[in-house]
Amino acid sequence: MIVAPMINNIFFIFLFLVVNTVLDIHHKTKKTTTPPAGFH
């Protein structure tokens, strides 16, 4: 499977945004005081 670098970058940016959003929602709903390792 050949993936163009631009499409690959878009995929990783999209994945990063999704993970960020999920962690943000999880943080707000669970009201946790300790952030996940590697995230501020």
C-alpha cells in the first residue's frame, strides 16, 4: 500500500486532533487531577 506523504501527514494530524479531543473530553468529564504521561 503506497501512501503519499501529504496524505500521511494529514492522517497523523487528524489522528493527533482526535486523540487530543478525546483526552480533553475525558479529562473534563472524569475531573482527573493527574494528566496522562506526555501530555500537558
